Amino acid sequence: MRCKISSVATSIFGAQPATMSSRGTVVLEAIKHAILTGALQPGQPLVETDLAQQLGVSKTPVREALKTLAGAGLVTMSEYKGASVRTVDTALVESVYDLRLLLEPEAVSRTVRRGADLTPAAEALRRADASADRADRSLANRDFHRALYAGCGNPLLVSSLDSLRDQTALISAAAWSRAATWEREADEHRDILRAAQAGSHDEAAGLLRDHICSFLERVMSGGAPT
């Protein structure tokens, strides 16, 4: 665990002198990456002193990173137990995917109808295919979905879906640790993008809805991953 967390930060800290702002960003991304790869396990306590030592920083950027990750739904904070990696349970999966099904197909349909630029979605697909681990792939997939709904024309709708992105990545990474299904999901992403690029907004929305439902069924068929 020590090497997996610290190597992410070392590769960036070593590239150039880190300002306080950039150092905080690197600490945040290092901890997030460790959570999404499973280097930090669901339910595992996150001790500021230990993390600071592993990352070679003071406790301040670690504390701020944990607060940010708690706001994103990747970390839970307890007055008595402190911070820990969020556990992916049935309640979380159902809540996140219920809201996505309500909002995301409509947002994608609007994006296609408005003729928004879909180049970022294609770029995210290429990044997913080239990903070195499940955390990078999960985050690239997250960017793919955002690229499809970001042009819907409703900032509140975009913001609502943005608030689910990290939790979706957490659920995906946890599910893939049990059964690697990303190739099937990548094929579904390509079908969605082809429909969107063709201007078929109803088809794109329908394929997206099927994609979300099929992943949810796979996750829940064996119980929510932990």
C-alpha cells in the first residue's frame, strides 16, 4: 500500500517544485487513485499521520484532501472513528444508479439534439482503452459519460450529474475487482457514441439507459461489491 500511494505523488513532486496548491492537488489525486485501485480498501481507516508520512507531506494537505473526498462520497468521516474509505453497499449503488437513470439519458438526448461537440467523449474512450489500471479506466469512463451530458444546456442538470461522478467511479472499481467486465462496457460506450455522433438522440439515450441498467444488474446479481 505504501508504494502504491507514494509513487503517484513522487512522479509528480519529482517533476517540478510543488507549490502548496499543486501539492494539495497531488495528495488528493494520490489518495483517490489508491482508493479506486483498492490499495486503500473499503472501510479502511485513513490516518492523517500515516498518509502524510507515506506521501512525504505535512498533515494539512492530507486533512484537506480527506475533507474533499468526503464531499465527493469516497470517504466517510466519523466524529469518533475519524476518516475511512467508503464501503460500497446496496444502498449506495441503488441511490447513485437510480438518480443516474432519472437524469442522464435525458441530458444525453439534449446534448445530441443541441449538436454539442462530442470530441471529448471520443478522447475519453481512447484513454479508457489505454488505461494501465482500473482506477484510470474508471476515471476515463467517468469523463466519457460527462462529455455526453455536459452539452445538455442546463447547468443544474450537469451539476447534479457531476456530483455522482466519483461515487460512480468507486462503484465501478469495486465491481471490477470482483468481475472484470470493462470490455463489454467499452463496447456499449462505442455504440452510444456512434448513435450520438449520428445525431440519433433517442437511440443514444436508449442505449445509455440500457448500459446503466445492465451494469446495475451485474453489480446487484451477486450483491453489492465491498
